Amino acid sequence: MRTPILPFHSMRLACTVLVAGVLLLSCGFSAFAAETPETPVPPTSAPLPPYPEDMTELYPTDIQIIIEGDARQLIKTYILTETQDPADISHENFELGGWLYILTGITETRTSGTDARLHTETVEINTESNDLNTVIKQLAPTMDYQSEDGYTGTLALDLSSVTCDAAGYKKSSYTVSATREYPHLSANDLSLIPKTITDSGRTLTLDDVTWEVQNYVNVDYEDIPDSYRAVATYTASASKSVVTGYVTTANYTGEVTKVVTGDTVYTAHFLGSEIVITPEPTPTPALIPTPEPSPSAIPKPSAAGDDILDRILIGLGVLTVAVVGVLYFSRRHRAKQENDERTK
């Protein structure tokens, strides 16, 4: 029967020593890990707040650079509406293409235009006649026009538009007369003359009679009227409507214009000056001797590192002693067993 290299109690002792050494080493590494400084986490910066939406910024509609010899001038043109404020135009100096531009002034110009349209104005006058030749003499050939919304101009009379209409009527009375002759009457007696007649559907009454001897008879050497002729006048009252006057209407036509205010133009003038950069002299590099490190400059382990290193060395020493002791006692025990077998 083969004798085991280590008895049971020796194996248990060796295991105990090994476990103790492992625990000692683990404590040292744990302490080293615990004392290792942590890398600081950089703080995260919060995002910048957005620009306010109501921030007003005006941009030029045109930029011109005028070069006259060595001088330069930059002109920015802004066209502003009624809701924009000219105070928002930038007054800051700026650099462009190697030139520095400085604001020298801002001018303001208001644009305007003319709006034209055809206009007809109707006038009315009262006239006593409706004869166009007479009426036209009473009308002016032109007239000045000005509207409430600012349109002005000179209008000319349109002769084809002149018309005359009755302004009104009134009732007027008059006398109607008619004449009748009655010849060959035996006497100048009114009873022989009709007292009324009808003329044009109107009844007229006898108003006057004129007698004339139509024929004479000689009796006893004396002329005696033998027959008469009567001229009778008949009259009657009548009425009619009479125009009291006329209303003459005429049109005056022509082009009228109005000045319309346009946009407001602001012009910013910048005077340019060239930016001259003077190069700096390059210094001559000097020979710098390499310094030898001093003993004080060599980094030394910290106290915490020394403590951890001591623990590790102690643990390794204990572990080595334990292993050597186990081997030593195992060999002695084996040699004893061999001696016992020999004596038997």
C-alpha cells in the first residue's frame, strides 16, 4: 500500500495557510483599489438659451463698394416698410477683404410716384333756352378738378355730352280770336250777325263788328246804301303749359393725377481703410541645457502605496514560510514511515 505524500492533518494545515495567504493578498489589492483616486467626470454644460424670436435685424437690399484711387467707400441700402424701425440699422464697424469700414453717416430718402387715371365730372346749369349754340356759350371750356383723396387735374368740356331738359312747366292763359265776313247784308243790323262760331273745335263769341257799305242806290239824285258787308271778330279765352326754364347737363373729361408716397430708403455710408499687418521679427532660438533630475524631483510612492506594498510583501513571505514548513514536515513524516517499515 502506497503511503500518501501528506497526511490529512498536514494537508488541512497547508490549505489553511494557502487560504490565509490568498485572503491577505486580496485585502491588499482591495485596499489598493479602494485608495486608487477616481477620475473626475467633467460637468456637462447646459445648452444656451435660444435667441428671442422678437429680435429685429435689418438686412441691406443692396451693397456697393466704390473705389477711387486708394480710397474705398462701402454703401449699404435699406428699404424699410412702415412697421420697421430705422434704429435697428447696424452702426457697427466691420472688416471685409482686408479693409476696415467705419460708419460715417446715414441718409434718408422717401420715394414717391404718380398715379394717373381718367375722370369724368358732370355739371348742371340752369338756362332759359334749349338752343345748343346759346347754351354752349354759357359753359366754360375747361374746369379745375381736385378730389378729396388727392387727385388733381384739368378737365375739358365734352360737347357731345351737352343736353337740355325742361326744368318745369306753368299754366298760361291767352285769348283766341277769329274773323268772319258777312257780305250783301240789307242793313247794318247786329241781329244779322251770328253771335258765336266754332273754330278748331273751340267756341268763340262775337266780340266786335265792322260795317262797310257794299253797294249804293241813287234815289232822287242821292246815293243811298243798298247793301252792307260786316267783318265780325270772335274771341275766346284759352290756356296752355309753358316751360319755366331748362336744365343743361354737360360732362368734363380728362386725366387726373395723384402723388403716391413710396418706400423709405436709408443709405449707410462706410469709409474704408486698409488693414496693414506689420510682421514681428522671428527670435533666434537659444540653446537650453537639459537639466538633470534632482533626487527631490523623482516621484516617490505615496504613503497609501507603501502600505499596500508592505501588505503584499508580508503576505508573500507568510505564504512562502507556510509552503516550506509543509514540505519540511511532509519529508520528515515520510522518512519516519520508511524507517518504521525497515525495522519490521
